[in-house]
Amino acid sequence: MYNYKDVLLAPEDIVIAIIDEEPQMFFGVEGFNRAQIMNNVVGLAKAAKIFNVPVILSTVQAKEFSGPMYSKLQEVYPNQTPIDRTTLNSWEDENFKAAVMATGRKKLIIAGLWTEVCVALPALCAKRDGYDVYFVSDACGGSSKDAHDMAVQRMIQAGVKPLTWQALLLELQRDWANSATYTPVTNLIQQVGGVYGLGLEYANEMIPKN
């Protein structure tokens, strides 16, 4: 296989940050299907686990204001304590930034709530500090659709690249001949991949096996 690591993401090159997926932040999301965001962020976390991608979880004032990390997301990493912050911009929190730097990886993928603050601000700052930064648009949500859309435009104009969680999953898989991850990936798609997952279920049941 040709090496396209200059344009495609590989598991060994990336680190994922999931930021402020907490009850109070979900309550403030408007103009989106909040249940779908919750589904997608769990899909993102499980995708990272399949490919052994380091994931940094972070909350903002979990005990004072925002509440704990979304429980189904925390269940994917039961032994990981999210980095709790006071800063709206996680890149200005020393512990968060140190955790990203400690991975030694320069491709940073961000998902979180809200898009216009807790995703855009660290994305822009990490980009300024030399990281190749991506955001998972369907695992994010804003305080309004306009706020989300303007944040997306602002990030793209600054060179931050958009992704969706399932597109990332398939980019990391890249080849169905990668047998070590084939079954976990297809299982995950069936669990949270919507109609695509339903299609896989149908194929498994209806197409004769040799």
C-alpha cells in the first residue's frame, strides 16, 4: 500500500481530545439533535480505543457547574479521570496542554461542547503552536446553529480541518484486509453507525456465507 500519511490520518500519529461533554453543556446546545451528538461522541471514543489512540478527557468545573463527563462516554474509559479546568480554553490549562504534549503526537483531533468556545478556542491555539488540528463536527454542538456554523467557518479559515466520527473510523481502518481491527470496527458501526450499521446487520444475516 502506498504511504499517504502526509494527507491521511494514521492511528500512530494522532491524539484525540474530548472536551466538556457534560450535562450543563448539553442543556445549552440548540439547533442540533443532542441525542445524536451523545451517540457520536461515544462512537468517537470507542473508535479511538479500537486503534489504541490516546484520548484526553477534560471537563470544566465539573463539581461547581457543568456536572460530570457524560456517563456513557466515561464508561469507555472507566479508569481515566478527566482533567478538570476553570479555563474556557482548555489549551490555556497547563495540565491539559501538558497531557497533549506528553503523547508526542502532533495531529490533534478535538470534539466537544460548545463548538464556538470549548472546541474553537483550543483548536485555534493548538494550530498556532504548530499542531495539525482537526475537529469532529458531528460530535460537537453549539449554543445555536449559527454559533456552531460561525465557529466551523472560523476554524476552517484558520486551517483547522473538519471530520465526522465515522469518517475518522473508516480512515483509520483504511483497508478491510486489516483483520486485527475488522471485527471491532464493523461491530462498532452496527452499534452506533445508524443506517450504515443496519446495512451491515442485513448483510450478515442475508448474504450466504461460504
